[in-house]
Amino acid sequence: MVKLSVFVGGLAIALASPALAQPASDPAMQSGALSASDYVKMAADSDNFEIQSGRIAASKARREDVKGFAKQMVTDHTASTKTLMAALNNQDRRITPPSTTLSSANQAKLDLLRKTPKASFDQIYLQQQLESHRAALALDQGYADNGTDPTLKQVAKTVVPVVQQHLSSIQGLTGSM
């Protein structure tokens, strides 16, 4: 019962942020209505959460495969952040770098991870990863298909297969719980 209440509490926190809780079927995500600046903010926030939560999980997870996955998240999302930041400026436009402060929803998820006992940490971390990677895939695929900025569309197209691989890995990890 404690695990369910922690999960429900974490899910409620995740859904509290409209920008980050938009489902993949949200027309704004699918139609390309997302501005380049908003895409950058959301993608950077997603990466920042993955990096910070990965660092926590690399030391707090009980299972070695979850620790390995967490370390891979830090590596991959650090790389995608670098790619995203490099794409902010070109000869046609300049986009202001996003804040490095996490959104309130992602900060709440990170706080939950910090408080989660080791006995239930892996399950909570993997559930958060599943949710955040589904949202990231919807964001990146939506912008890759319908974004307005060609450079950022290319960044999103590059990120999509990486996020898809992460989702496959998470599904494999949760299947062995």
C-alpha cells in the first residue's frame, strides 16, 4: 500500500505541471504549435531531470542493472543537452538558453526520489523514467515532425531514436521486477 501511495503521489505531482504532463495525443504537441523556445525549455528540463535523477539512482539503486541504466541516462542526456545548447544560435536566429532550474513537477519528482527508501527506490525510479521518457518521446517526435525551426527539428530527430532505446531499456528493466 505504501508503494501505491508513493506512486500515486508522484504521479499527481508529475501531472501538476501542464507543460510537462501533456500526453502524446495532445494536439499542441502533435501539431507543431509548440514554439522553438518552448521546445528548448521543455527538452532542457527533461534532460536536466534525467541527469539529476540518474546521478541519484547511480548511487541509491539496489539493482546493478538499474545503476547501469542510470549512469547511461547521465551520459546520454548530457550529450543531448550539449547538442541542444549548440543549436540555440545560428545565422538566422538566437534562442536564449533555458533556465537550469528544474520545473516544479520535475523538482517534485527529484525530491520524491531523494526521500524514497532504498527498498522501494528502484521501482519508483523506473516508473518515473517510464513516464518521463514517454513524455520526452512525444515532445521530440512531435517537434521533429511538426516543429518550425529546422535546426531544432534536426536535434529532435536525432534524439528520438535515443529516447526510444531508453524506453525499450526501461521496459526490459521493469519486466524483471
